[in-house]
Amino acid sequence: MSKDLTESRREAVCAWLTANGIDPRDVPQDADITIDQGATGRFLRCEVFDRGPDGHIKVDERGKKPAILVINVPLKVEPPDWWEPHVKPTRDQLLAILERVQQLAERWKYTGDRKNGPRQELLQALGEHAIPEAP
């Protein structure tokens, strides 16, 4: 669940997940959460922590991060009107962004304007992953 949500929106998403049978405490902060269509109707696809029989979160195969499962549950309750699906970028998408940033950095080395450089192009390359500047 996105850390960028306001408290009231976070609570609304938690209530929505609960109404659909998902414990919000099992949903990682950066979880992919989408609504898809299947043969039997719409379903909620969500990443959750993989818990063992003792209730503890398992560790992934590398032993470094929490193990994650992707679950599908029938969509019983529609999401809040403002909710948008969240899907992390793929490795290929991230590599494409990195390549574009490296190209811009190479061009930036030769520009006389060290302060601004190709700022707009960099923000465009980063797209939704750009962190807004403080005013």
C-alpha cells in the first residue's frame, strides 16, 4: 500500500481490502494491487506477505527480504472512487529509464549550464518515478 496516501485514504484502502477478505497488515507498502477480469468475474490481485503456520512472515529464498505471495480474491466490494491500481515497474522498464538517464548524464557533462542541465528531459525520462523538487 503506497506510503504516499493520506491517513484517511490509507484507512479507506485498509477498509476496502478487509471487505474483500485481505488483512491490510499482510500487504507490503509497495504491493502491486490491481483488479482483473477472470472467467468467473472480477477479482482483486494483491501481493501479501507469505506467512508460515506459526503466523510469522517467511523470508525469501535469498534470506534477505520478506517472502511475498500474489493472491487473487473475488472482488466483493468496489474500491474507493479515487483509488488507482498500483504495479511496480518491471526490470526492463527500470533498465530503460536507467539507460535514458545515463544518456542525459553524458550529454550533461558537456553543457555549460551545470545548474540546470537537461532537467526537463531528465524529469520526462523518470516519468512517474521522479521525485518532485521542494519549492
